[in-house]
Amino acid sequence: MNIPAPNQPAADRMPGCTFCAIAAGEVPALRFYEDDHAVAFMDRLPMTVGHCLVIPRRHVTDIWELTDDDAAHVMQAARRVAGLVRERLKPVGVNLLNNNGAAADQTQFHFHIHVIPRYGRDRLLHPWERIFAPAGEIESAYRKLSAPDPEARTAAAPPS
């Protein structure tokens, strides 16, 4: 069932973006959830039965363009959609997946979260391959990530 979309300001859309057109109701999609900020619809190339996508209405390319407000709204929608999937499709689990950049397999450059129901031994046995990190690599990454941010200290310091 397609749900009619509210009017979406042109400033929030990217010309030629399929997901913007879906959010605006201009391209057919099997939409089953929407609110003022997000839309959910079925993936046309599903990994499992019930695989769907949650997108912000406003065009955002990836996680780095997502505002805190957009992030909160799209995650709330993803949680609601995951609840619908759990209640109505009865999977044994669910993956929420987001790819950012071509190197991470992002193919639609409009931010989206995949909601992928898991049914036990489905075809997604291991969505990624794990390896043991070389000695010191985890600690090295930790030191880089936990180091104080010079810009944060400057912004937090009182004016002199």
C-alpha cells in the first residue's frame, strides 16, 4: 500500500535522487511507514524476506551530512520499523545496517538504514568477515579515538 507523501520542499530534495522521488511519492515504492521526517519502504533487492529501508525525507548523502536532529528522527523511525518487522514477520533477530561511501558498498547516495530480518540460517550467515587485529592495532586506534579534540577544547574554553 502506497501512502501519499506530504508536500516536500524542493530545497530538501536532490534532483535525480531516486530516494528523494520515493519520499515525495513520485516514484512507486512499497511504502508502509512514514512520518514527518522519514519514510520506510521495501527493498527491491532484498537480502531476506521483509528487508526494508528507512530514509530521511530530506536529502542527506551520508552519515557525515546527517544533522543530529535528522539522525534522531531517522533512528526513531528505524526503531519503529524494526518493531513492526519483529511483531508482524516474527524473525529471530534483525540487523540494522548503514553503508557510507562507495568503498562501504553504498550504492544509493541518499542516507538510508537497512532493516534486515534474520530467520536463523538464512543466506546472510556472516554479513562481514572478522579477523584478529595485529598486535597493538586495537590499542593504537583507541589512542587516536580517545585523544582530546583540540577543537572541542577551544570551543569549550572560556574567552580570554
